[in-house]
Amino acid sequence: EAGVAQSPRYKIIEKRQSVAFWCNPISGHATLYWYQQILGQGPKLLIQFQNNGVVDDSQLPKDRFSAERLKGVDSTLKIQPAKLEDSAVYLCASSYAQGGELFFGEGSRLTVL
Amino acid sequence: AQSVTQPDIHITVSEGASLELRCNYSYGATPYLFWYVQSPGQGLQLLLKYFSGDTLVQGIKGFEAEFKRSQSSFNLRKPSVHWSDAAEYFCAVVVDYKLSFGAGTTVTVRA
């Protein structure tokens, strides 16, 4: 069974530029999550989708971050414009249902200069 | 508000020695509890989980954890550590369908 796929694995941009990350969850998983992991901290939930609807985006900085899951399968997380403090690993995870076991991708490491 | 606390930021242990990582949670009811491991440059891998029932939970890679309601703890243990266990370990709790992580404990294994 294929795992959660994420791309790109690494991205370096300058502040005020934009960046997009892509995630393809495990086939059949209805719930998709984006987490932000800053160095030395635990992952923090940014947004949670159930199919193509948003369940929770309370910790998403909506002035610069956006995410979509239009067809209820893969998802894109965008940052525009990026700030230095956005440097982090962005982890995508999926689960069969809400509250179920999460499976994580390897993450996309963003460096903002 | 619920939270997960991992009191130890960094632990160094000798290969072959035992390991215990502490995790405390604050939540009124019995939460769903997890331990994840993250090796350098890798994603998070589930070690074990507790939903209900037997309070001693067995996981992969020889790890186990014990849920103690009286202490609001879910400590992770391994009797004999291998060099490949060097990684970062995260305790996590699900409340209202959301998974929240502790800050993590980095484990260094010395020969």
C-alpha cells in the first residue's frame, strides 16, 4: 500500500515569495491534515479536511496561508507571502476517518531566507 | 484546555540500557493517547496507541507504554535500547478528533 506522498521535499525561498506544497493521501482516506513542525517543537495542526470540507482551520494564519482539497483527494498548502518564521517542516497526514490512526508523509522542509 | 507535556527535552542512554520517556496530559476524560517516533529526515511513525482496556500497551520495535489515570501519564519504555532507537519521540493526544503533540524528547544512544 502506497503511503502519504508529499512534494517537494525541500524548498528554499526568500521572504515575501510564495510557495506551494502538495500532498496525496493514502487511497480511501477521507481525512487529511496539514501540520507545521518548527525546529525543536512538536507538530502543530494547521488545517484538517474531511473529504473536501474543512473541519478545523483555527490555527491556520489565514492572512498568508491557504489550503484546498477540491476533489476530496490530494491537497495543496500555499504560503503567500512567506515570512522568516514560516521556516519549518510541513507534514501531511491522512486517516481513514476522523479520530483514526494518522499516517504521515515524510514532510516538506521550507527554508525562508 | 487539553495539553500534552513531555518534561524531558533530551535524554542520553547507553546501548543496551533501559529507556523511559515521560508524558503527561491534561484532559478531563480518558483521552486517546499515542507515541510517535521521528528519525532524522523522516516522517512520524506510530509506535503504539491507547484507546481503552488494558493499561499496558505493546507497540512496535520492542516499545511499551503504560496509561496511569491517577497520574495523568502515558510513559514510554523499552527494556534494552539499540543504536537505531536514536530519534525524536512525540507523545500525542486526540481530543475532539484533533491530534495534539507534545514538544518531543530527543534520544541519543551512546555506544
